[in-house]
Amino acid sequence: MGTSGAFGGSTTSPWQRVGDYLAGDEADGGTATQLDAAEPSDGDEPAQTASTLAELIAQALQSDDPATKPRFAPASRPGDSGLSLGGLTGNARRTGTLRTPPTSGRRQISASTGRAGRAVGAAYAFASGNASGLREYGLDLTTLQGRSRVEQILAIMDAVEIGNSGPDDVALRASLIELLDRILDPALNPTPEETMVELVARYATNLFKIELDALIQRGTLDALGRERHLRELGEVIRIDAAKLDVTGATLTTPRQFEHAAQQLMRATLDVVARRNQ
């Protein structure tokens, strides 16, 4: 990741481009963003500075974990969700597998997103009282019912092996906790498709936050700039995630939830990484 070079991120050229771009913007006092903000907005797009920064960070995250790139996308298997990467990105030619992406020493964004998808699936199984479905996640309905909401959420995350050992894990857990709480709240009843898109949008935004924090540590960015950029980057991600078509998805089994989450993250990063092209 970009943080202290733990995954090589901060020393690679994609992350250097992020730092160089931000250093130029901050040296200019954020003029590009200020000028854009002064103009009337139709509410459809954030400032150009945020758009370019989001594109550069998305490209760097794809470089950190090649499994997030469409050309490295694992081939679908029978029983996967109905989500089509070509349909999601609007570019069917980018669908498919060329070769297995390298993983040694790299971030595991795609794999982590898949585990988060399984957590969402487990929460829906529990919320619906589906004992047999819950057993597929290694959880027992009666045992979970006897626990508090917080304990239920933690048990679900533990069952699908959501870690807590580094910044990416913390970002993932932060993305999940409120979403799982919403699923388990009978008064809210969000759809699985809505939840999956929200999950990916939140996780991507939290990954971007990690990188902005790293830039503060390196003196490239100050705290006020971080907050400004984070708000704008979150807007970029939500705008682009909303473009994705999740209709027709089949979300029943753990594998389908896992696959859908990975596809959505891959598609979201791809749309953001190519938003100015």
C-alpha cells in the first residue's frame, strides 16, 4: 500500500504520480479545486482536481493488486453471481482472463473484498433466519440469536476471516460494520444489490483515505487538504459506482456474494481509473 511502503506502494511509479500531482496542487494552494468550486455546479461531477486524483489513486491500487484489473479477472465459475464485468464497465472487451495475477508481497484488495461479500451474504442469511444457508458460512443460527448485535456482527466477520492486522483490514472492517448492522435491522431492509454497491463504495473510499494519510506522513499533504480531498474522492467513487448495472445478479450462495463483491470492486476501480480518458 502507499503507507510507509508496506506493500511497495509508496515507492512505485503509480504512487509517485499521486504524490507529484498532489504536491503540485498543494503548492498552488489547491487553486484548481477552488476555481472549480467557485463555478456553478450541476451536482453531477466533483472538481477536476478530485477527478484526476481519484483516477491516479485507482490506477495505483490496480497496480498494487493486479487481481483488481479487468484483464486479470478470474474466470467465472458455474454458480457465480449473474454480474457481468463487461456489463458493469460498459466495455465487454475488457472481460476475461489473460493470466493469473501475481500476489506475493502485494496487497490483497480483491480477496479482501470477496471476504467482505461473504460477510454480507452471511448477514442476509442470518437476518432471514436461514439456518442451512448460515451453516455454509460456518455459523449457527441459534447461537447467533443468543448474542448481542455487536457480537453477531463480530462473529460474522470472524467467520469469513476479516482480519484486523493492518490498515487495509481496518478499512475493510470500518466499511462493513455499519452495513452489517443495517442488514440486521428489521426496520431498514436494504436489498443485497444496494448493499453490495455501498460496500464497494465505502471500502474504496477508505482505501483512498489510507493513501491520503500516508501523504500527510510524508509531508505531501496537510490535514485540511486531506479532508477536502477525501470528501471529493468519496463523491467521485459514489458517482462512478452508481453507474454500474447490478440488475440480474444472483446473490444466494457464499460464492455468489464473494464473486459479486470482487466484480463490483474491479469494475468500480476500472471506471474511476479511466474516468478522464
